Amino acid sequence: MADRSLTDFQKEKILRVFHLLYDTNQDGMIKKEDFGLAVEKVCKILDWTKGGKEYSEAEETLNLIWEGLKKYADENQDDKVSEDEWLKMWTESVKDIKSGKEFPEWQKKFVDFMFKVNDKSGDNEIDENEFSTVYQAYGISKDNCSTAFKKISGGKNITKPEFEALWMEYFVSNDRSSKGNYLFGVPDFM
């Protein structure tokens, strides 16, 4: 029987996203309040007015994502997702994806949301400036963003299907040379 656990490399990548994108208040747990803080951060990046249409849509989307994540990962139903629960959920998700299934619905919504956040201009492509603007807001240096963007894009803008493929590669691949590993900046473990 094949090993169903994540490799150390996959765990490092998956935990990096836990801390970078999901645990917004950096308390070691993902909770509903992290998604409220994420709405504020994203709306600031995109210059969306609090209470405006885009803000409300972002809030609604992130609430749906939280509910979906909680359903899949909050094993002890304490309204928090710990690192262990996160890794267990991703172990199952990666196994499902490798067997031909898709990401859970909440994750597909998050991919769509993050593409929209990165595509600040709304032209259905992510350019280097847009990519850098978003990830600098998450604490990644401009130089790191520039290096990562060049690695994932090959010097051109990124379309939504390319973004989706990079997302999949980031979470599923165990290949250190995969360009998807750079989707959230140049990782420390590369």
C-alpha cells in the first residue's frame, strides 16, 4: 500500500500557507476572526471601501471559505483549526487529488478569491506588480516577490488557469524544482 502521509517538504509548504495566509493574527490557530482580518487586509490592498459592494462580497466569500474549512478540518469542533488538524486535512486532500478528485469546494473558492485579489486591475491576468503588492502586504519582501514571480511566470503575466495549476502544484507536488513552490514567494526551505 502506498504511503498516504505528506512528506516533510509538503508539510513545510502547507504549514507556510497556514501561517502566511490563514492564521492572520498569528496566534497559531485558524479561527473565524482570522478571516475577518483577512477581509480587512485584502480590502486595504484593493482599495475597497468598508461596507461597499466588493467589501461585502469579500466578507461573504471568506465566511463561506471559513465554514467549508471548518467542516473539513475542525476535527474536534472547537471552532479552531490547529496545525495538526490542518496537516491531517491536507493529507486527505492530497490523497484525494492524487486519486483523481478535485480540491474541496471551500479550497476552490479560495483559489478563485486569491486570483481576484492578485488581479487588482481586473484584466484576468496577474502581473508582477500586482503579485508583489499582494504578497508584500503579507510580509514578503519586494525582491523575494520579484524573484518568485519570475520563477512562476517565465516573465509573462499569469492567467487564471495558470494560477490554478500553480496552486495545485504548490499543495500537491513533492518535487522541489516545481515552479508552483514559488506561488507564495521564495520559500525559506528552498
